[in-house]
Amino acid sequence: MQYTLSALAEKTGAGLSGSGDTVVEKVADITSGEQGSIVFVSNAKYTGHLKTTAASAVIITDKMLQVCDKPALVTDNPRAVFAKIALLLNPLPVVEPWISPHAVIADDAEVDSSARIEACVVIQSGASVGSGTWISPGCVLEKNVRIGANTRLFANVTIGEGCNIGDNNILHSGAVIGADGFGFVWDQDSYIKVPQLGSVKIGNNVEIGANTTIDRGAIGDTIVEDGVKIDNLVQLGHNVHIGEHTTMSGQCGVAGSAKIGKKCILGGDVAISDNIEIADNVILTGRSSVPNSIKEPGMYSSGIPAVEARIWRRILGRIKQLDELGKRIKSLESTNK
């Protein structure tokens, strides 16, 4: 598939500089662009590549025009325009309706005639699958699961009983939605399992990464609102609530009943304690640990960045001395009173 630069400008809303007849067939990185490709630059430190790239066209900001002599799309957000063009040149596969003879589908399950159900899929009693939805091999939809329209489940996704998945979603391989939450009560000499009676409700336009797990609610529901993007290997505990358009990078963990606001950004390996609330528009940098609620938007961090091992050993040694140092300071303060 190919487009002229003028057609891409029209479809993305970007400005056009230079020849609109330039043909674009693929996207590429600024350092590896070649004839027929389009690349983008959003960071000023890469502007030097504009003079050396072999790409046919570039996507840049207005400020970069003075150092660019190639046909260009001009925008305040080159990365977003690049993403739109990448989708135009590499459209998602069209769903071809089909039900594999090797799928196991309950007699009372409802599968839209435009859906695609591949081999070894199990769809249990009372479940429903919406129009244009594509369910890949090995997926399991337990009783009374609802899957909306135009949703893609990659291989070996499991959706637990009664969970509700909206429209236009993508769930990558190995995701488990609606497993039991981690609910146990200590009774004298052993744990009693607390029944997990809620479900999981996922909105529309949500993407969930490979091997991510979202537990069902203990009594109410675990909720993931519209537009949320969740990376691989993320764990959401029971009754967690994720606000719309929040993004979560790999290995984040959110403990039970925590509530995360809208348009938040969680870096990799962020840990959220149970029963706390995170305000809208909060950014948590990688490996942050959040034990208490955050009530104001902004960027928050915790943890110690990596340093040379010899420096870290020295820091650790001093950390071990802090308690004794605190006692000495307290003693001195008492003496001086």
C-alpha cells in the first residue's frame, strides 16, 4: 500500500512542505530510512539526521523546517502523525467470519455471524460474542462472559465467568481476566478462602498486554475504563478501578481496591498499595512505590537510581548507621536543653 504525501497530509491533518507528489510506501526509523519511507523527528537532538537520512519524507515540527530540505509533514505532534501513517500503511487484518469445527461452543452461547472463532476455543453457556470479534486459538470464555464488537483476543486468553469486555479492545496472548482475587482470612492456624463474587468490567478501546492478569472483585467489580492501555505482565488486584486513558507499563502491580484516576501514566514496575487513591493526571516514574494516596496531579518518584556498585555499598553502609546517628542526635539535643 502507498500514499502520496499530500494524501497523508489530508488524512492526518498535518501541514505540507515540499512536493506533495512524493510517494510513501512504509515507515522507518530516522537512522534507517530509505527511499519510499517516511520517518519522524520529535526530539531536537535528532535533527542532525534530517540531512543524512535517505527517507523520502519526514514528519517534523515547524521549528525544524529551517534545517530540513526534504518533503515534510509539519505538525506539533510528529509521533502521533507517524502512528496514524503507520496504521494507514499497515492496516489491521480484516476479520473473515468463520467458526472452526474444532471450537467447543455451548448450545445457548451467542456468537455473531460476523465473528471469527478459531480452533480449540471454548465458549461456555450463556456467553456472547459481538460482531466482528476475532477469538484466536486456545481462548476460553467461561459462563456468561460478554465480549463486545470488533474485539481481538489473541491465543490462550482466558475470560472468567461473568466478565464483561467492551468494544474495540485487544487482549494479547496469555492474559487472564477474572481470576479470583487474593482473598484469604487467617483463622487460628490456617487461612480461609474468601469467595470472590464480583466480576471484571472492561470498557471500550482498551489494550491489555501479554500475560497480564486482572482479578475479579471480591463483592463489587474490578473496573477498567475506556481507552486504558496496559502493558505485559501487569497485575491488577480485586476491586481495582482504573480511570479512562491511563497507561501502565510492564510489571506494574496494583493491590486490591486501589483507585487510579484518569490519564495517569505509570512507568515500569510501579507498585500501588491497597485501598488508596491516585488523582487524575498523575505520572509515576519507573519502580516507584506508592504506599499512600496521591491527591494532586503531577510527577512522583521513589527509589534509588542505579549507581556504581562501590558507591552503592558505601551508601548502604551509611543507611545502616542512620538509626545510631539518630539516637546520638537526640541525645545531644537533650543535653543542650
